[in-house]
Amino acid sequence: MGTKIRKIASIEKGLEDVLKALNEKEIKDAIGKSKDYVAKCSDSEPADGIKRNIDHYQSVALDKACVRKGISPPMLTAHDFMIQEEKTKNQSSLADIDKLLVRFTILDGDLKKVIEKSTDPKGPEGEKITKIEKKKIFDSIKAIEDKILKIKFAIDKK
């Protein structure tokens, strides 16, 4: 049986990523279900014709298990993809990948500047990062994540 290609903006893709990130025990500890159960939920066209859904609380629990491992939360990412896709349906400028990549490079530079300034020994707290500086860093990271999402959508539409 071959690997199924799942749409980026889908719950099924989020579950597929969970299956890659967590082992049987981690899934069992998180939601009390087996890895096989999650695999069945990730199949949008099951061979037995029975469509299985994952509960929202289970989705959150799986994301928390991934975060504890230092992995980005796949289900939250899937939800974000779906919402962003809906928001961008009527935006024609999204398709220009070159412009998106240029903007991504600028945002990357902005993040590096914020981090460099925050860890400057001559800064307000020296090399220690203040709460305000952390917020600026997290805001810069969020801007980059948003841009990456738009790049993925632009590529997915081609």
C-alpha cells in the first residue's frame, strides 16, 4: 500500500504529522488510544468505508505531547492552515512566490536584529533577555511562521 498524499490544510495531514512525531506509548499516554486509531482517523478515504474522527480534546492532547518533545504542534498547524486558506481564497497576490520569499528574507533579517539587540551586553538587562524583548522575538517568529504558511499555500496552489 502506497503512502497517501494529504492536503496540507487538513486534519488528516495534522494527524499524519502526529504519527511521525509520537510513538505508540506517547499517543496512548496522551489520549488513551492506539497509534493505529490515530492512523485510521488520518485516513480520509478508509478501505472499510468507515470515516473516523478525532475529538477536539484529543487533538489538543496530541499537540501538547508534541510540544513536550520540542516539536511544533501539528494539529494546531493544520487548523491554522485551514483558517489561513479560507482567509486567502480571495487574495490574488498570494500566488507571487518570489515576493513572498523576498518578504521572508526581510523578516528573517528582522528576527536576527531583534535577537542580536536582545542579547547585547550593553542592553537593558545585559545578555539576559527581558520580557519585552522576548515578546518582540516571539512576534518576529510569528511573522516568519505566517510568511512560511503563505509560501506553502502559494506552492500548494501551483
